[in-house]
Amino acid sequence: MTTNNHRTGNKKMKTRICSLHLIIYIGIILFSTSCENEIPYTPAHSEPQLIMNALLDAGEPENYVYLNLSGTHGLSHVEEATVNLYVNGKLVEKAEELPPLKPIGSLDMVYDPNAPLNNLPEIAKRKKFRITTPLKAGEQICLEAIAENGKYHTTAEVTVPYPVSSIQIDTCLIPIRVYSGWETHRQFKITLQDRPNEKNYYRLDIWNDIAVHGQYDSRIDTVLYARETAIINREDVILTDGNPSSSEDDEDDFFGSYIENKYNVFTDDRFSDATCTLKVYTQLYHDYNLWLYNVTRRSKSITVRLLSISEAEFRYLKALNTLESGNYEEALMEPVMIPSNVKGGLGFVGISSETRMTMQLPDEIIDNENLPPYTQ
């Protein structure tokens, strides 16, 4: 009986707190809407600047650089540009410009191969360049972009960080609370040793790579590939910066103040020069069809990557965590400053080095002999 009274008291206290917060919130809204005089914001005309963005990965055979132009009312695209890669002060590669993506869906009907940028959203018109030079820990990297016949000239310099020596991974299947029910997920316990005698910044990344064998239009045998990267990190002390939660806590977030660590970045503040174990979950991705029918087989592999990143990239991704959160309210929260390390323009260039482990799961074979079409 005592326990029941205690729980009831907690619920009443939560109700009073929520009511108080609601009163304060309504007061703020009424106060803000009662102002008669508003200060108009009329930004002065500013010249466009070249935007260069890239998150390079020393563990990948290919890396990409993106270029846009800034503007008062939004982004615009670059007509002509080149990108050069310098390693330790020496020019080692002129990046390859890639063609724009062909539109899909309804836009595919108005695609003009002679004018491939027509009918594309502005973000899809950005210049994309591919770099294939292997990057190594400790190297000094410089990216240089020159656009519109020399009108714009930007550079960014970064140093490739050193990766951790190794990671250990334990996995199991376990049900976790998802809203009002329970669903089985794959749990990961990832142990790493901090690099000694220095301040370190890290990022956790998990790839669920899925290949689905089935049929598409006109019964054509097809294999489609997908990569899922979502991570559930709410129970981990380090990834939540000391604020772990359960699904019940998320549901009780009345004001939506919780900012998810979407990019799974963290520092070694809680385990400097020592080991730590991260606990996260991913979905199992059963019944993954990718719009195919008569699916006969699914192949899956899981790659766990522990990335060493710079302080600047850590702060950049932390800022994106906030800006991309559905709970971010610009009017009620502190403004978010996005770091930029591009000289002569805007944008951010980061580089990481990684330690990875890949697990190949058994193929899932599906018997369709006794099933009608379109049921798989």
C-alpha cells in the first residue's frame, strides 16, 4: 500500500510541475504576442560566397566534396569549379567532378538529358567531387576549391587524427520498450581503449547493409541494396552525456526539450586514459522488402565503426544534432553557432580515422512456393 501511495504522489507532483510549466509557457506566448512594436529585420545585400563541405574518412576508398553558393534567400549552384587535394603541402589529386543525379519518381517524366539540372531542387544541383587518394593518420590535408573562373577561391586545412587501437563487440537480441509496446532489437556492447595522454573526440557509427533478392516490374529478377544507420543510444551514459533515459522518459518529455545525439559523438571526459563500454541498439530489419515482391533471399552484414574526430568536427556535429532535432525551437532556445573552417568562403571540412569490425549474418532464405504474388 505504501508503494502505491508513493507512486500516486509522484504522479500528482508530475501533474503540478507540468501545469506550472504550461502556465509559464502560456505567459511567455502571451507576452511575446502582446508587443506592439517590432524591430524589422532587413539584411543588407551581401555577395554570394562559395560553400565547401566535406566529411572525409581515412578508412574509405572514396571521399566526396560538395560545393554551393550562398545567397540572401537560399542556396544557389555553381556552374564551373575545380577541387584540388594537397597532402603535407603537395598537390596529389585533382578531384573528379561527378554528374548530377538523375531525378526519380514524378520528376523523371520531365528529365531532359541535355539540361540535367532542370526540375531539380537547388540542393541536388550542388557540385560533387570524388577523391580517391588514401588518407593516413597524421597527414596534413588541404582542400582547395576554385569556382566560376577564379571568382571564388576557398581552402580548408585539417589533420588526420589517429584511431583507437581496437574495439571489442558483444551482441545479443533483447526486447526493449518502444512507445507502448516491446520490440526485439539487436544490442551492442562496444568496448574501446581511450588514446592516452591527449584529449579525444569520437563518433560511433553502425551500418546495417541489406541486400534483398526478389522481383520488380514484369517479374524481373532484381537485387536491391540498402544501408540503415539508425542507432538507439538513450540508455548509454556516455552517448547521452550523463542523461540516460528510457522510452517512458521520452514519452513524458512534455515540452520536447530532449535533443537526441543523432550523430553519436562523444568525448573521453568520462573515461580519460581508460576503457569504456557503450551500450546501444539497432533494429533487426526483418521483412525488409525495398518495394520488391516474391522476395527469395535477404543478405545482411553489420559494420561497427569507431571514428576518431577533431574537436571542430565534434562541435560541428553537436550543432547539427540540435538544428536537425524536431524539438529545437529557435525562438525559445539559445542560438546554435555552426563552426566553419573554410577560408575565403563558408562551410566545414572534417576528417576522421576509424577502427571497424564487420559481422556477416546468415542469409535469410524465403520459400515462396505456396504464397501468391505480391505477398512477400
